[in-house]
Amino acid sequence: MGMPEEKTDLLKGTLDMLILKVAALGPIHGYAISQRMQQISKDYFQVQQGSLYPALHRLEERGWLAAEWKETDTGREAKFYTLTRKGRKQLDAEMQNWERLSDAIGMILRTAE
């Protein structure tokens, strides 16, 4: 039971960064973002719609993502998201912060007992 909660806690703090990173790969709709995250993370991240879509709207409001309605491969209309210049700067900053945090945690974990 602890594992799903741990995944959710980690995801809350990193969801925006992960969405920006996936959107940096090219125009993509919401459902495909969640599928791509799940695929790349080998099923570790399974983003629920209730978390994904509010995050996408928030990132769009902040000007980090641009959105455009287009037809999908299946012929349905969907909102496709692309990373903006402002979003690229935010992604770079968040990735740098993540690297520093990750390095600092690693140093603590490698401390001899």
C-alpha cells in the first residue's frame, strides 16, 4: 500500500517539470503526455487525469505551454501542447534545481553509518 502513496508524493513535486520535459519533445496532447511518461518511466509514473489536466491548464496560464486544438491520428479533436520559450527557461531552471537536490540527497545517503 505504501508504494502508490510514495509515487504520488514524488509526482506532486515534479509533475510540472515532467510535463514540460515531455512537451519539449514536440507538440503532444494530454493523454499522450500521460502515456509517454508511463512508457518512459517503465510504468513507474501513471498520471491520473485529475492531476494531469489541472497541471496542463496551470502551465498554460503561466505561459510555459502553448495550446492549439488539432485533429489526432484517430480523427478526434484534442488540445496539443508545445513548450514556449518561457517554458524552456522554466524547464532548464527546474532541471538544474532537481540535479542539485538529487546530488545533495545522494551525498547524504552515501554518508557512512
